Amino acid sequence: MTVKQSLALITMLMLAPGAMAVDYRLTTVAQGLDYPWCVAFLPGGELLVTERPGALRRISTAGEVGPPIEGVPEVLVRGQGGLFDVVLHPDFADNQMIYLSYAHGEPKANATRIARGKLEGNALLNVEVIFTVTPNKRTPQHYGGKFLFLPDGTILLTTGDGFNHREQAQNRAGLLGKTVRINADGSIPEDNPYVGQSDSHPAVWTYGHRNPQGLALDPATGKIYLHEHGPRGGDEINPLTPGRNYGWPIITWGIDYNGALVTPYTAMPGLEQPMKYWVPSIAPSGLAVYRGDVFPEWNGDLFVGALVDKEVRRVVMENGRAVKEEALFSELGARIRDVRVSPDGYLYVVTDASPGKVIRVDPA
């Protein structure tokens, strides 16, 4: 038995049904969406949801999907490009500011971008672009596009390697295949790890990533987790430490799509090993750390959307380590694009389809 076959067998055993069962029911909150990508929670119980073809919509507490919000920037909808994340400013209750990430440019000259504006009614006002990833890439693939506010008020953004530009993930002078840390106005924090180094872009926070589409902050510990797509195998979850190199494409547990080796190495000195990886790939998208009272059995665990497997993976955490895994919500029969925890402790999942749905996980 090969190493990869052994790993696949271990994964099957870890996913044995019924081992960690918690009773739940799935409630459809909204439907009829056009490839929804992520959801954000407004004060008062309404939701904002992005649709990858370029619309931002408000979902009422009754589950009614509103018309597209006016003022959203034009996005590049090609390949994997489109409208990605929506995040509320930490002081949204006072300033009504929201932030959007999206693909910008042309099919052969494009980049991930963040813009912000003030949400008033069904319009986004005073929209301004605050940050654009450089350099442009020639492929409309691997954008990353997840971002969040850190406790100090700065923003952490994931960027992809552009698929055909994978060597750029190791080039600190550019921003492909990185996590990027910026201030809320798009300026560069002076305490970023590579500020002042001539061979590095000052916005770089971590590097050596492929296509990170999961980013989550544990509010209880302050730890930041990221997951990224591997090629054929090698999807990873990593706890992030600023200034570290996460290896792509020098090391990986996956192989190229044509069956060739990307690299003969799975580990090298100075390169971070993943906390967890999958062989074969599950195509992870969306990541949440569960903290809440609705499902106390899940407290502190990670939840990962699995596009290929059409389910959510619960990664059981103990003392900062991933120790078990459970497959959930496969009865939906849908690709899962996003996973979020609401302020009141409910888990929400977003299906990657047209029509797509926003679904809340309730106690049975």
C-alpha cells in the first residue's frame, strides 16, 4: 500500500458515520440565489449575501431576497472570477461601512481587489477602491478573495497564485499566493513583517499559498486559520503566523492535474507543515471556527465546506490540534461554498449553485 493510499484509508476511518453524531435540522433561510459566495450578518437579523456574477443582496428576517443593491463595483466574471466576500466594518452600527472583495480587470490582466462603501437602504454610497493585488495575472483563476478584520482593526486578505503563476507564491516582491495585511483605508501597517525590506512588498503577511478560500479568526484564542486548495490532493489547513512561508509550490502533499509531480518534496526546513491536509482533495471553500451555545459539542471546532464531496467537514480540535473529522450535511447533495457562524451562535452554510441557498443549522 502506498503512502497516499494509507492516508486515504485513515481518512475513511476518521469519517466513520455516527462516531460523533449531534442531532440537528437544516432550515432553508433563503433560496433562488445565483451562485451565492458568502453571507454576512446585519444587526437586527438581516443578512447580506454576495452572488459571484456580481450582485449583492439583502435577505430579510422573513427570508425574502431583495433586488441587487445599487452601487456595487463592476466585477470580472470569468473563470473563477466574480464577486467574493462581504465583510462589515467592526463599527458598522455607527458608520454603516461594508467591504467587498472581487475580481477586477480583464481575462488576461486581472487581480483581486477590495472596495468599501456606506450601506444606506438598498444602495452602496461613496464607493472607493482601497486595495488591488499586484501584479496583474493573465489567468482568471485562483483569486483567493477571503478577508476579515483582525482585532487591531487591520484587514487580512487571501490571494491566489493565479494558477499558471504558481512560482510567484514564493516571490515576496509580488502579492500572488499570499496573505496580505492592510489598514482599513488600504494603507500598509508599519508593523508588517517585511516592511522596509527591498526584496519584499510591505503588505505581505504570509506567503507560499496556492488558492486560499477559507480564513477564520477564533474569537476565544485569537488564532487565525487558513485553508487552501491543493492540486490533486494536498488541500491544507494552517494556523497562520506572520512572516512564515507555507511552502507552495516547493512542498505539497498533492500532485499536478496531469499526474506529474509538482515537487518531489512534502517537507523542507524553514517551510511550514500543514496542521491538516487531505488526499484526495475535498476542494475546501469557506471556513468557520464554531464558538457558541447552540451546539456546545462543537465548541472550538473548525467547519470546512467541501465542494467536491458536497458536504461540510467538522474538524475536531483539541489543544490546538486537529484530532478527528466528521462529514456533515451530505443530505443537501450540494456543493458548499461558505460556512459562517452567526452572532447568536448558529451555523450557516451557502450552496454553490444557481439556484443556490442559504441554510441555517438548528438543533433538532
